[in-house]
Amino acid sequence: MSDIPGLPARRAALQMIDAVLHRGETLETVERNALRRMRGPADQALARAIAGETLRWLTDLDLMIDSAMKKPLPHDAKPRSVLRLMLAQWLRLDTPPHAVIATALPLLSGGPRRLAHGVFSTLTKRDGLTLPDAPTLPEDVAFRWGSRAGAIAQGLVTPPPLDLALKDWSETEERARSMGGTSLAQGHIRLPRGTPIDQLPSYKDGDWWVQDLAATLPARLLGPGANGSGGKRVLDLCAAPGGKTMQLAAAGWKVTALDISERRLGKVRQNLDRTGLEAEIIKANALTWEPAKQFDAILIDAPCTATGTCRRHPDVIHRIGDRQIEEQAELQNALLERAAGWLPEGSMLVYAVCSLENSEGIAQAESVGLTQLPITRDELPEGLEPTEDGWLRTDPGMLGNSGGLDGFFVGRWRK
């Protein structure tokens, strides 16, 4: 007997939610497994949307569920998980209640099925039941993000647009016009979410690549690499998947791209081949590797908790805690110490993390024993400002009227 239409997408969404919340897996990883057996891109997109909206609004959905019950369900109870995705479909994806019931209740049987049906029916009959203007963050997350928590939560309401980085900045105006997009900086184009990438002009020609505006800023802060002798040398540490490698190569730098993962370096090679750019690629552990030559600059896009990507990866809100932050901070500190030791006098270091955590950003920057090279306003896209101390912090609550951007911390020094 075949599945009810739409049921495979709900089943996959349930698998994804449970893997994130109960096993601490990343949404990106569980997507690959949960969607593998699904037919067609429409069902896959629906499963992603249900899982993403459920995780984005999880705290508020749980409050609604609890308000309709005399005895709250355990947080790992399957009926709670099914109710979460039912409410997300109704309140965020505008799925009619009868369609929600028809496609979600088959995920349960017996008493749990009757319970979920009853709770959902109770909630749909409440006058004026809506979600708040912005998702409610878990208490520990709101505490860590401090005074910016409210603005960041507001930035989570709308999933991010599609950002492109151009190989040739001189084509920015023309490309933005031909693609029907907007530009927030030279070399940047912003398009609506869901734009088919492979149907855009010059996709196969390699004239651009997908890269969030915030993710382009660390490489921009190194400036151009061309000089009279044919290009300065830069080490792109933890380089995969290669967005910053391509930026630096396009800016005239002689790039050495180092990463520990051969699989991820394969993606760097593919990107370089598609764009026609060049870089020396090295597979190595940066904590044990020793450079055979000196560099004019080093860019560290360090491994991190990636909480700054919460717009596109809302799972990080729920699976990242103190333990993961401490582990990444220890690694980041070690990478900074290594890189600082490799720099000759007069060279530059840029450190970046796509994290909103102070332990991974400002705390790391303040431990670097080099001369800070403050970031200035005129180096940044309009609407962004460096901190009073000359660092750069971005978060999803910024540039809201233009589509927002990911969260990053960036520091810069000269030896």
C-alpha cells in the first residue's frame, strides 16, 4: 500500500527533528539521510521547510502544546514531536488544519494518535492563536547572546536570501541588473531565497559562487593581493569549502589553501575548477603542520559552533551548549597561537568565526599577542560598523531591511 500523498515529507521532517533534538546531530547531516529515499524535489523542499520552521519556533510551539494539556508531555515523547511539526505547518506554512491532520496523524497510532488529534484540535479552535513576532530563544541561548538576543531572534523570522560573490567586482552593477538582484557591496549580489542557482547566468562559466555577505568580509579585510612581483602570499587556514580561497585568488593573492579534510578539499578543487582560479591545496592538520615558506598574510576561518548561521541552520540554537563552545574555543586558541608564530614581521593576520559566542570571538581576539590593526567603517558595506575597539561583529539582527546576514566575529592584526 502506497503512502498518503505528503506523508513521506512529514515522516522525513520528524526523523530530522528527532535526530537534532535527541541525538545532537546536525540538520545538514540528517537531511542527507532522511531525504535520500524521497521522490522529487518538491517533497524534499517541504520536509526541509517543516523541520526548519519547527526548530526555528520550537520554544513557542512547546508553550502552545503545554497550554493545551493538564500534564505536559515529556520533551522526547513522539506525540510532542508530531504536534510540533503539525503546529509549524499550520502557523508557519499556512497548511489548512484538515491537511495537517491527514498527513501527520498517520505518524502515530492508538492512544498517542488520539492525544495528538485532541491537542491540535483544541489549539485550532482558539480564537486569535498566533506565534509571537519573533521566535522565543531558549533561556541559556538568550543569556549568552545578551543585549543582542532580541534583535537576533527578530532576524530568525525570515530564512536568508541567496547571496552571490563575484569573481570580477567591476561587473557588479551589470550582473545585479541582469539577474534581477540587488547589491550591498562591490562584488556582491543578493537574490530572493529559492532562486534556482544552476539557471542563473554564467553559472557554468564560474563567474560567481554562493557566499553569504558576512562570510565575504574576512577576506575583504586583507585587501588586494597583487603587487609588483606578481602577488603576495596568503595562507587560507581551514579553507574548505573554498569561498574565501576563491575570493583571495580573485583579488590577486597567491593562495595556499590548507584543510584537514580530504573530502572537503575535494569541494575546494571543484570550486576552483569551475571558476578558473588557482590555489595550492594542502591536506594537513594545522596543529602539527609546519610551513615551508613564509606568508604575507594568514586568514583563519576557524572551526566553530556556527551559531551565527542560525538563520539557515536553526538546529544550532538547540544543540549547541557550553561543552561544544568550550571545545571549539580550545581549538581556536591553539590555531591562533600556531598562526601567529608563522608570521614574519610586517605580515597580517585575520581571524574569523561564524559564531555569536563571546568565548569564540572577543575572548580569542584579546588573547592574541600581536598589534591590532583596527577595522574601519570605510572597509565595510553600508549599514555595518566596527565595534569601538576595532573588531567586527555581525549578527542576523543587522541589515534587516535588506535581508540580513549571518553572524561573524572578525579580528585583524599586524606583526
